[in-house]
Amino acid sequence: MIEKIDPASVPRRTMPAGSMPMIGLGTFGSDHVSPAQMADAVLSAAEIGYRHFDCAEVYGNEKEIGGAFGQILAGGVRRADLWVNSKAWNNHHKPEELVAACERSLANLGLDYLDLYFVHWPFPNFHPPGCTVDSRSADARPYIHADFMKTWEAMESLLGRGLVRNIGTSNMTLPKLKLLLRDASVKPACNEMELHPHFQQADLYDYVDKQGISIIGYCPIGSPGRPERDRTPEDTVVLEDPLIVAIAKAHGVHPAAVCLKWAVQRGHAPIPMSTNPKNIAANLRAVTEDPLSAVEMEALSRIDRRCRLVKGQVFLWKGAKGWEDLWDQGGTIAR
């Protein structure tokens, strides 16, 4: 028997509409988790005490997860107590296609509204599922702000129709986000970004936080199960960091728990993915008890390796020098 965790013990963050549990279950199953397995994981997570689920149409499992949500709601969990995210994929940036994508996700998930809806990436560069990391689309292009603002205006329209409660950005950079905040009628409620102790994104993180925008962090334990095609020789292994291992030993937990404690205490919501009920429970328990000390948090702030694991090579356009151009590392938007 796996001990259940009271959902009320999970920290929450107040949003423009509602309050978001500060840990969620990620539902990107990569290549090794079937839609049915992911739906079973959602059921297990809800039974254990999760109320936050991070979904996306491109993950290819929203219909199955919708079946799980139906069971969860039929079992007595109120819709108001769930927090469900989804995202518009890159080939749905045109306003009419974005609205249709949101409606499709709602239908597949069996919900009347989404708590949070993201633009998955800030450019419409599409690649087919299962392609190699070297694949390139002939139609790929760099970020065009005027086009993205049309996409964002469509996001704002979803709020007006009541299809979503909050809207957000994902995989943004500081230069792109500054332009959006300058021109948007409704600023994003949340930004989703890669965050773990080896990739802390301090400048972007601090800017987003100062703007009053909530943060969700993906790859919170270093994505140890990511596909081989997405690995590069310079990648570090977060769970093997000597400091993280030492802190985990001191607390009597797995190193993954240290990463999750660090995330929530830093102020952002991690979304670890697992289909193992024991690990799902351990992840939730990590953020509800035995916090890290101020000394431990300070020590963890000093191990940033600036190691981005999700590089996005498949989104590169003709003329781009390398994956770094996707992330505007020089402080300006790459062309």
C-alpha cells in the first residue's frame, strides 16, 4: 500500500484565476511510455494526492488522459480542485488553428475549461513525431514578433470565451518575453521553462519573477529518461552531482527529492514525470515535508552548470548557426 498524501498539504501559488499546486505530474511520455500507461499514471497520481497535471496535444495521449480525468471526477474529486494545463503546438500558431487546437484538447481531456494554456514554443517550426535530432523543416523560420503577437491575441481570445482561465508562455527567452510584455493586452500568467540545479536560468528566472509571472519548471530532475537522440556529450547528470547526493543522504531521500524540494522552495512548480506509483508518491512527499535548510539552498544555488538539456535542434531554420540561436544567448533575437 502506498500512503496517500493530503492534497491540502501541497503548497499553492495564487494565479490571476485560481491557485496552482506547486508540483504537478508531467505527462510527456517520450518514446517509451504508451498513452494508456500515462493515463494509468494520472489515475495513480490523483489517488496519491496530486491535483496538478501538465498536458499537451503533441504528447499524443490527451484522449487517454481525458478518460482518466473522467474516472477521477466520477470518484468524487471536484473539478475546481484539479489544475490542468495544456499547450498549443507549433503548427497551430495561426489564430484560427490555435483556437481549434484548444477546443480539441478540451474535447480530448473531457473538460469544459483549462486552468492554464500555453504556447508550447515561440515559433511555428514544425517537425514530425519521431524524427531524428538532425531533421530540419524547409519552412522553419526565426522568431517573428508580429506573427507571435497574432498568436498571443488568439490566446487572449480564449480567456474571453471562458475556454481557459490563465494563459502562459513556454520556452521563451528574455528578449522575446520583453517584447511580449511590451505589446500584450494580457501578460502571461506563467512561463514554463527548463529548470534544474544544473540549469537555473538566473537572469530569465529573476526577470519573470519580478514581473509577477509564475514559473513551471520542466526537466526538474535532469530528465534521466529522455531519448538518446536528445543527449549530447556535454550534458551533465543532475542526480549524480556530489552536493545533491550528499544532501539526499543527510535527509534520507533519493537525490530526485532534493531537486524537487529545491524547486518549490526556490519558488517554482516542478512537473516530474513518472509512471511508477512509488516514485510518484515520493515526488509529492518531497515537497510536503522536511524542507532543505537555508544553508543547503544557498549551496545548491552555486552548482549551476548552465547545462541546457532540451536544446531544440529540430526547430532550427536555414541560416541558423546552431541550437544556441534558438535561445538568443547573445541577448538579442537571432535571425
